[in-house]
Amino acid sequence: MRNPILIALLATSSFARAQPAPPEPPAPPPAPPIAIAAAEPAGGPPQTGFQLQARMPTQFGLTTLITPGFTAGYRSGNLVIGAELGFTAGKVSDNNNSTSVLLYHLMPVIYLDVWQSTDGRARLNLVGGAGYGQGKVTTQSSTSTSESSASFIPLLAGIGGDYYLHKNFAIGLEGGLQLPIVTSIKSNGMDTMTTAAAESVHGMVRFTFVVGR
């Protein structure tokens, strides 16, 4: 007589071998691709941000009077759209006479970068603008006072270059044509002429500050 315990063990072993193997777990789904942003030039300015530029004339004359000390604008890529707000005031006097000058104007301007170095630090740009301005000259003496005023349209066309010592700061030069078109002149309240133009080649040293990312 066979051992019942042995028979039970053999039957269990045969049943276990007859069972199919459990299915393998499904493979995890592939990870989504990681978007890699295009790297910006290491030394260039932020792609977007507010820009303030201090401008210093390299010579004294008409250009110095009609060119403001700064421009403010917004940079988007290689384009800057902004405005010059100019204000000039001064007074010269001696023992008998004094002359005071007051000039102001507002001129929308555009800067367009047309070339840049591999690292983005060096930039070459075109500059253009047109606006409106007014001026007044007052002369006083011991016996009389005279006043002359003028309205003019300042036009600007130039080419400049900047080098970014830091992504938020650059120093550069600009050269071009400054053309104020005088639309009216009055002397002591009376019209003396209607139109005139003064052409002047200008040179600038520029200090640019950009705040953005």
C-alpha cells in the first residue's frame, strides 16, 4: 500500500507544474520629452526688459542743445522702442545784459540691432526718430526785454554700436545726422518766419542699462 502522504505531495507538485506562469507586468510608459530652451548668448542683454540710455554729445553746438541726456524704452529681442525726452535750460549774463535759453522736446525713437557677435556682447544697431519740440530765448538789458520762441521737429538718423560689459550694462558710440526742422519763429509775439532747417552731424557716447530677463 502506497503512502498517502507521498501520493498527496506528488499530486500537488504535478498540479503546480501544470499551471501557466503569471504574466509579466507591463513596461512603464516612456517619459515625456524634456523641452530644452534655446540658449541665449552668454554676454548679451536680456531678451526682454526696460532700457535706459544716457547719451553724452562728443562736441558742443546745435546738436548738444537739441539732444537730450537720456532715452527710455523697452527691449524685445533685437528691437528697442522708446522715446527721448529733452530739456535744456541755461543763462548767460554780464554787467549789462542776460540771455536765458529754454528748449524741450519729445521724440519717439527706434533702435534695431542689425549685427551681433557670437557671444552677443558686441551689437551694431540703427537708430531713428522724429518728434516735436519748442524753444525760447529771452534777452534782458537795463532798458528792455526781448523774447524769441520757436517750434521745431527734431529728426534723427544714425548708426551706433554697444559692447555689453555685463548683460545689464553696455557702453557704446553713435554717429549720425540730426536735423531740426523749424516750423515757426516768433519775436516778441510776432511771427518772423515759418520754416527753416539746420543740419548737423552728431557724435554720442552711450551708456545703456537694461533691466529684464
